[in-house]
Amino acid sequence: MSKPRRPLIAGNWKMNNGGQDGIDLARAIAAECRGANAIEVVVAPPASLLHRVAEMIEKVAPGRVGISAQNLHSEPNGAFTGELSASMLLDAGCQWVIIGHSERRQYFGETDESVRAKTVAAMKAGLLPIVCIGETLAERDAGRTLEVVYRQLDAFSSVINEKPGTAVIAYEPVWAIGTGKVATTEQAQEVHAAIRKRLEGVSRELSRGTRILYGGSVKADNAAGLFGQADIDGALVGGASLKLDSFMGIVSAARQVA
Ligand code: PGA
């Protein structure tokens, strides 16, 4: 089976692998991605390492592994201590940026409004957004999954429709992140299909061209089942992206369906 959209596997290192371990991992991933790439591979190291990871990938396998930041500020510059703008991230070697991860929403007060503003800033600067959405366990148990996901999606869908197919959406049920509780393939596909249908209301091109990644306890052994689903175009991987073998196991599973 081949996928209509090029599968994408993104590794979100979060606040891990911040030293030589991160550089070594980037070198090893790049070496594994030197050949023809039916799928797209992206790594998101901590901000402090972006530049060095970009240099390493450029040395080992230029253009074969994308580099993503984990966050950005929506303003281009100014008095925002500790923050980084889209142009600074481009300068550090990024092509991508993760926006609205549930940890950012939960611990750093990000809202649908800030996610929209950050998506606008990224698109304007030419940084490709990976925008995260997903319900909590309480919301799922209350039968509110789609209501929540639609609200989060509607906040930025018109923004990404300006260049349909360039931005990526990551559906990550919050209850499946870092818990080992992966959504069943059916649960994931159901929400992915609903997201794609919702995008159809914005534009056909957006609905057809947008890659929707699944995230939440993706591992090599559950990846194939997820990637076999019609509307799952890859994965945003946390824990399993921190080591070469577990990450490449997921990449291999995506290569099987590409
Ligand atoms: P996990 O994290 O794979 O460790 O569940 C996913 C994510 O937070 O993007």
C-alpha cells in the first residue's frame, strides 16, 4: 500500500539529549537517512543544540533530515526575555517548528489564540509549522473529543490554508503522551478522519494535502498498525525518539507503507 501523502516522522526530544548525546544521535540518524527517502524525517532538539545539530546534518546527509524547534514566539523581535522568534530559528538552521504541544498548553499557558498567532508568525517567516491538537482523558471520557479537537483546529486552519499542504497537524491525545497508553489504531484513525473532514470545510486542497501525524506513545511495535490507517500520515514521537534504534524502528515502519 502506498500513501497519498509523503509520510513524516518527527522526533521531539523535549528537554533531553542536550549535549554530546544529542549531537551523536543526530549524526547517527543522518547516516541512516543518507539514501533515497520515500519518507521525511525531522528531529526537534532542544533550542540550545539546534545550530550544532544543523551543522552535523549538513555534514553527514545534507537536506535528508529536517530540523525543528519545539516552540517560537509570535513577535519578530522585542523585549521578550528568554524567547526566540521565527527568523532566529531559521537562522539557527530550522525549517520546522512545533507549535501548541500539549505540554506547552498545560505548563506554559498556551491557548488557541497564542497557537494561532505563532502559526501566523511561522508561516509568514517561511518556517513550517507542526501544530499539535488533542483532548485530555477527562474530555474523552465526557464524550467531548471532537468538540475539543475542532475548537483547537478551527483556531489556525484558515492560517495554514494560505499555503495548503505545507503545515503539518499532529493529533496527540494528551492521555497517550508519555504514558505508554497508545490510542488504538481505530481510535486514532477515527479522529484523523474527522480532522481531515473538518479541513474540507476550509478547502479541498487543505484537506487532501495536509499531513496529519499521530502522537502519543508511538513505538516501533505499534507504528505499523497506525501507519496502515488511511488518514495517519506519520508520527510525532517523544520518548522513542531519544535513542537511535527505537526511532529508526518507527522510521522503518513508515518506509514500509511509503
Ligand atoms: P511520547 O510523546 O511519544 O513520549 O508519548 C509524544 C509527544 O509528546 O510528542
